[in-house]
Amino acid sequence: MRIYGAIAALSVVTSCGGGGGGNNITVPVAAAIGGGSTATTPSSGWIEGQYDSARSLEGFCANPRADSAYGDRVGSITDENFWIRSYSNDTYLWYRELDDIDPGTIDSTGQYFELMKTDALTETGNPKDQFHFTYDTEEWELLSQSGISAGYGWELAFVSTSPPRSLVVAFNEPNTAASDNNVSRGAVIVSVDGAAVEDGSADTLNAGLFPSELGESHTFVVRDLGATETRTVVMESMEITSQPVKNVKTVDHNGTKVGYLTFNSHIATAEQQLITAVNQLKQANIDELVVDLRYNGGGYLDIAAELASMVAGEAASGRIFEETTFNDKYPSVNPITGRNLAPTYFPSTAAGFSAEEGSPLPKLNMSRVFVLASGGTASASEAFINGLRGIDVEVILIGANTRGKPYGFYGIDNCSTTYFTIQFKGSNAKGFGEYSDGFIPVDSDDMSAANVRGCLVEDDLQHALGDPEEARFAAALTFMDTGSCPEDSAASSAKSATSGAQKVYGSADGDIQQPGFPGRILRSTRP
């Protein structure tokens, strides 16, 4: 078994209308929930309420890997399910709310894992656990460490995933199938392999939009931004390396130097890119900062802490960024690492994801930051917001309600699958962590609960990210001038507040599936 860091809770691809959905990068659904091997082992030996340790059950696999480094042994689907059962009972944050189900009665590890989560709802009626998923281990390693996935190089904005559906390109990555075919921000996807996006076969749409293999060829009919006619594009899925930090620039706005950057994912490669970006903005001697997190569904918590530390500068020195709480079996010890629980502090040096470990982080010393957000802004991105608010760095939130993921987990490998099950909750230096329905931008002085000073503004797919004319960026600039929201921002409130709030993992009832991406991952190794 391997551990792949601790993640700040999970996220999904972009959901448009008021923003983007969870996944900051376009990640095909690697290991769909409900996947896994299919075989049935009778007489499982299950006894209700009795659990062997997960450690004693790990590595017994229906299809063991040949590489001895993994330590896999010959086992069965039931063996793998027994491990899932014990691991969930031991580390799941809400383990008391799990049913104890005989592992021998479910012939798929994916289906069994899906049952190992709570069905409880939040006060507003949303599922308490929306962040329960798996990845193929090889694909997760490539994605989390290098930003590599299979696809076309676009990020899709899901205006609606159920009929009548609507699907728009939010952005593309350079040197990919999407960029080579000029399928850019604002382009509407009309059909996929002959199936109309609006009401066609969900299976056909999912197969084309989220290719499972490299080299798959699919046909898309698109209508480019501003065009009245459609065109047909044939694209082949390829290995995509995402660029998590983009559009770093300084805008001169009415004599104020405004720094801007798009940050799409807290993956390992983002560390050095963020340091480079902050150094660029520091050299420009900026007066204000806009961090665009609308398509950032999260990732490594340490990277969120690093960015927050670089933004706050001296104000963050020696301060707590986040404290984590596990289930009541582990009040003082981390159940994964075995170490005593300790807060995550604002770091002064790089952790070593992609920058040199121990190298000093640059400091902007900002007293406030503008965050462009959406329903896809989640987990580590929300931890960035919450952590700064915990040390009284003002956050102005522009866009829509964030996703609501104050939770996190470790990515744990067993038998070629990496499992993500909620294991901890995070809170800032003031002890605040109650934002399970998201941070809410409000143009008032009401800072109760998860309200954050800011403006509700729809995602503007008519303009490029980083364009001062783009609605959310423009609203931030207006706020800098006036201290309040643009007059027309209220008109988008209803749509923006709910856009992206509800995502789906996998497809059902004609919905288009949306890729999951872990949002708040802790990075550590087990003893």
C-alpha cells in the first residue's frame, strides 16, 4: 500500500454559469466509481461489528501487480472489500454512520467502496459527503505529481449535465489537441460522435468527452465564440500535461498596479510555478492582487499554505494555517502517519514538490487579496481563503459560492486503486471550519457563518481569463475603486450562487459525468 499525500478534500471539473466546477484541470474519469474487478467469493467469514486491522488485510488482490515493490499477494475481490471495510471503519471521519455490509455480497470493489460513506445531509439538504472516489493508481501518480492525464487539453464548463444539457469550453492547455484545433474558451460543444449534447446518449457523450485510453479518435461539432455556424473537429486523445499557473500579469488600473494570476490546480508542479509567479509580481511592486481560483478544485494542502504564506508575507510568520481533526478514535494522533497531531503552519520555505526543498518563499506582504471563485473552487482553494482569513488578511470573494469542502483525506493505494475517503476536517487559526455549503460572497457587512465580503458575478466566457474586461476580473477592479460591487452584479445573483454547487461523480439518468479531483490532500509517508 502506498500513500499519496494528504489532500484538502476533493473536487470536480468545471461547472459553468457562475463559474467552474471542481477540477481545475480537465481530468478524464480515471477509475469511475462502481468500477473495479468483478468476481464473487462465497462464505466470506464476515461477522458483523468485528473488524481486523486494515494493515493485516492490505495487498491481497484479485489481480496482484507483478512489481514486488507493491507487495501485492494473490487474493480476491472479497479480500479487497474486507480491506475497504476495515480501512473505512478505522479512518472515515463519520465512521459511526456507515452500515456494516458483508464484503462477500458485493462483487465489485468500486461498488463496495461507494457504500462506505454516509448518506446524511447538510442543513441545506446537500449530501454531507460529496467527495468519495477512487483513481487508478498509475493515473493518479501521473496526474498528482506531473499533471499528466489522458484527454484533449480542454477544461469544460458544465452549464447543465442533465437534459437539456449545455457544455462550453472554459480554457485549453497549450500544445494539445484542443489548442491545435483552436477549440478555445467560449466554444460551445454541440455534439459528440453524433450524439447531441443537449439530449443525446449520455454513454456516447461520456465515452467521447472522457476517453479512457490514449489515441482514441472522436468527432466533435463545435460553435466557436461569436460564430453563428458550427464546424466539425476530429481529435485524438493524448497525454496532457497541465499548466496549473497561467496568465501572470500586472494591470495598471487607474494608477493602481494590480497583479493577477490564474491558478488551476494544487498539484506538485504548481509549487515552482507559483514561486516564479509571485517573484514576477513582487518585482512589479503590485498594490493589489487577484488570484483566479474559479476552476481550482484543490490538491495538496501544503501548496495552498505556501501560496497563502507568499501572499501574506510577514503577517503569516509563525502563524497557524490550518488545524486538522480526525475521527474520535484519533483525538491526538494522525491515523495514517502515526504521528502526534500538529497544526499546519504558514511555511517560510518550499516543501520540495517541484521547487528546491527548503528554498525561501518570496513575500508579497498583501493586507488583502481578491479571489475569483465559483462552485468549482474547493478544498485546498477554500483552505487558502480560510487560512488567510484566520490571520486577518482580508479576502474579497468575486464570483459565486465556493464548493464547500472543509474536509480532506490521504490517497491510499491498495491493489492498483487509490482510495479517497474523508478522514479529517480543517479549521483556521481562529478555529473556523464550518463552510460545508461553501463560502458565500455578500455585498454587505454581514460576516456571519461563511459569508465573505464580495460580489456575485457570473462566469464570463466571452472574454479570456486575465482580461480586465472579463466580468469577474472587472468586478474586482470596480471593487478596488468603489469599495462595493458593480451595479449589475446583483442581477446574476440567483444563477451565480447556485452554479456548480452540485456535481456528480459518474453518470446516471442521462447525466454527463464530471471527473473527480482530490481537493485537500495531505502529503506524508507512513511509518
